[in-house]
Amino acid sequence: MNANFQPAHRAGPIPARFSELQLCNSLKAALGLRFNLRAETFQFGGGGDTPAVEISETGLLVLISTTLAQQPELFPPAQIRPRRLKRIINVLRALCADAGDDTHLSLERFVERRLKSQPGADVTGAEIRCAYEASTGCHGEVSLSKYEFHRRLTGVIKQKYGISKLHEIQRAAQDGRLTKRNGWRGLMLTDGTDTADTTDTALPLTAEQTQPS
């Protein structure tokens, strides 16, 4: 997409009090975004007799930056940083994903079934990946590649729990030293028998799960 592409309509005002997830939902609705998981592309606008326009990730970053810059009182230019915009893109992938993509629905079902909010708990991306591979194998489902899994997982967890990934989850390395891993605080990995049951306990970790993600 041309970097000078401009939306046919501007996004409406975003409330002063908002979360990153609310911001992404506002952008999705205002810009008419969809994400084709198989083609790995976003589509923008469309409706009626007007076809949707395919937009690259670079073009979408420009479009989001332009939209946020329209409200400098809420989004000072210094806060519109590339790292934050990339995080917004990952959340939008989950929010705008095609409903017909089986692998994405499988990941959403897994997160719904195996993760739950638990104050004081934490879980790493590697631990979630290990449980996911075991789950898809048992159910005969197609597993996402490791790269695609971790990229989509960030958005799915943000969408469902409103929690961002951190690089400060401590786990013991093979030599016994504590090291920091990518993961989430306030989430617990369960056995999936009843995610609504507060008596669920976290699964024991294997040597493989304690490796860095």
C-alpha cells in the first residue's frame, strides 16, 4: 500500500480514559479492518459496492500513526513509539482475524480452556507452547508454527485478559540460576478440566518447559 494512502473517513474521537485493547477495538471499528490469516494481510474499508483495500503492515502502521496524531492531546507524538505501534498491530491481528481460520480458533479455544486469571501467578510463553502442542496433538488439530504461535498468542491474551507480555518472568535455568523469560503475570496454566473452578492447580513444569522461550 502507498504510504500516502488516506482513509475515506477519519476515526472518531477516542475517549481520554482508554486501555490499549479499547484503542484497538476503536481502530478496528473506525477503519473497518479485517485480517486474512492465510494471506497474512490486513484489509481496510470496503462495504456495499466498494471493495476492501489490501493494506500492508507498513501501510497500517502509517495509518494508525496518522489516526493517533489527529488527537495530540491524548497521544503526544513522543508516546507514539514504534514498539507500542507493533504491539497494537499484534492485538489487531487477533481482533480482526477471519472467523473461518481453524488454527486461530483452535488457539482461542486453547487459551479459553487452559489459561485463567490468577493474582500472583505467572506463566511463560514456552510453558504455554508446550501445553498447546500436547493439546493439539491429542485432539488431532493442526499446530501453528512456533513463530506464528507466539505472534498470535500475544494478541489473543491481550484481547481476552487485557494483559501485556513481559520479559521478567523468572524461571530456573539448568544450572539452577534464575533467568528472565517472556510471559505474563496474573495468568495460570491449568489442566483444562474446569477453567471456572478456582481450585484448579498449575501444571508441573518439565525440563523442556523451563527452557527460554
